Amino acid sequence: MDVQLVKPMSRLRIQGLISLYRAGGHMHSHKLDGYLADQQGTQVRVKMPAHASQLLDGEIVHIPDMTIRILPQALRFAVA
């Protein structure tokens, strides 16, 4: 699982980066140097203040305490 943590930034800066994010350019952009931390693993626990939002696979959710795990072989795809 790839996890990206975004350090706090101003709303003005976020507004200027939305098009970069939508185009998928945020992964390799120097505009975000020092703001993104990339990690990989099989489990992540997220604890946030109740009023905070998280972006999970493109969906905004409001869950203050959650654990996300990768389950090996839990989902299989058939490719034709």
C-alpha cells in the first residue's frame, strides 16, 4: 500500500496545486518538495481530530480513528 502524508500548507497554496493533483502530477512535482512524505506498508493507522477530513481513494471521509490493512490474496481478478 502506498501512503502519502501531506504536511500543513495554506489554502492558497492548496488551491494552486489542485490541477496538478487532478492530472496526477503531484507525485513527481518539485512544487511539493518538503510537503509530501511517501511510505509503503501493509497496515496504516490514522488518528485525526474529529473535525479533520481524509481523502481515501478519491473519497473524502470523516473517520477520527481507523486502521487500514492489506489482506494478501483477499481479492482476485480474472484478466481475459
